[in-house]
Amino acid sequence: MQITSFLKKEAIKVGMKAKTKDEALKELVDLLVSSGQVDNKRKMLSVLREREDLGSTGIGQGLAIPHGKCDCVSSLCSAVGVSKTGVNFDALDGERVYVFCLLVAPDQEAGLHLKALARVASLLKDRYFRRQLQNSRTPEEVLSAIKREEKTKY
């Protein structure tokens, strides 16, 4: 499974404006809505907020992988956001989050959802790769970095 198979360039934003966790979730969901992958913004946000209530998806080292399953998507999709100033996302290490990778799968696709989460987490383990994403200036640079990393890892 390649992340680039379910990540559209239109769902990547460099220079996120969000200052809070909720603003970050809204900004990421807006990317999926505007790229035609989510048809119910309110429902999608509700799913993500419920997941965050269980525990932050801010995994530390400047990363967050918000995720959920929802019938408001027809296939696995993702949005990537890069914040230059960082967002207080209640990350496990207490640090600000700079790179976000939102994953959403249809309700009936639990296995695919878990596989995608594992793949994203695996790629983001590499400190050099995380720094590349954080220093990206355009969505094209983010997508290109992901493609290069996938080639070397898989």
C-alpha cells in the first residue's frame, strides 16, 4: 500500500493557519471536502473529535495522525498539513505538532484503515523524512518527498 495511492495533491496544505487542535481538524477536513473526498464535513469532524476524546492522535516528535472511519467517504483518503508555527494538539510528548496526516476510511474498511495507519506511522518514524516534510514549501514538495520515501522503504 502506497500513501500516494490515496493522497491527492489538492489535499495537501503547507502553511496551516490553525492554532488549536479543533482548528487543525477543521483545516484538514476542509482539504478533503474541497478535493471532493468527504461529502459531510460536520459528520467527519464529529468522528474525529470523538476519536480525539479517547486520546490525542498527536503521537509526539511534532507529528499527529488524526484518523477515523466514516460513511461520509467512499474510499480511503488522506490529507496532509504542515504548520510552520506548530499547533498545541495535546501530543503525547507535550510538544507542538508541525506535520499532520489525516486518514479516513469508510466504516466497513477497518482492515484497510489499520493498514494505512501502520504504513503512515512507519514512514514518519524517520527523523530526516519528518524534517523534509516540515521544511516543505509547497504541496508538490510534500508529495515528492512522500514518493521518494516510499520508493526507498517499499
